[in-house]
Amino acid sequence: MSLEGDVSLHKMNKWCKFLFCTFAGAAIIYAVKKHMCCDRFLPEGFKSFSTPFKHGQAPPKVKSIYPDRQTFAFRRDSPIWIEFDRPMNNATITTETVIVRSSASEEPVDGLLDTGSRMLMFRPYDEYPTDESGAEIKITLLGSETGSGFIMDERGIALDGDGDGKPGGDFEYTYRIIK
């Protein structure tokens, strides 16, 4: 009986070793692929493993906005310029993904949207809607899927609108117009 117990324990140890080595091999392949700068050194069999993370794939962010809040306060028709930290996919920058609203109106502000590689410019067709005290003008850049799409860079990575270092999240900036 003790000999049979030793044999089954020996078989079980072989399976444990096999499973451990398989898991360790997969972990090594994942680590090597994740940390190599390019795939040209990897054997073809390793290239089929998918890795969700690649070095250098930081999401795009808003770098700067013009005009500043003080300059904007006295201009009721001021254009808004937004600079991104990397080249953007211009096809994703549309009136559905760039929304400008005035607190004095229920409808979004209508205007011209002009894009460059790293720049976006919004110029209202008329003055921003205001009431007797002025208005708050809020520009929203969609970085999350909302049914109307989202803004992404040339690599297809969504805008990091909320500043958490991960793709996604809406960017919002508010100006105040004084009357």
C-alpha cells in the first residue's frame, strides 16, 4: 500500500511541476514581450500572445488652453484654442465630441470648429449667449464613449480628459463672461 501511495504522489508531483513550468513559461514570455522595445527579436510563436500594455503608449492630454479666464471674461465672441500634447486624429474632433455650452442657453453654442495636428479652435458664429449677469461658458471634450464617439490621437488612444493617466474621461473647462 505504501508503494502505491508513493507512485500516485510521484505522478501528482509531475503534474504540479508541469503546470508550474507552463505557468512560469507563459509569465516569462509575457514579461519579455512587455519589456522589449520591438518584436523583431521575438520568435514567431511568441508574437501571437497578446499584451494589452505597450511602453510609450501614454494617452493624449490637453496641454494648454487660450484665452485665459481673465481675458475671456470681457470678450463675448472670443475663440477658444486648445493645444494637445500629441498629434490627434482629426476625424474624431467633431461637433459631437467638442461641446460648448452657455449657462444662459439650453442649446449648445453653434460655431466653427477648426482642427490641426495638435490644435483645436472653436469660434462661435455669434456672441456667446448671456443673461443679465453674464454667463458661464463650458467646453467639454469627450474622452469616454457616449454614443457619439470620443476624441483620440493618431494611434487610436482615447483622450485622458480627467487627468488620471489612463485613456478616457471627459475634459471640462469653464470660462465666465461678465456683463
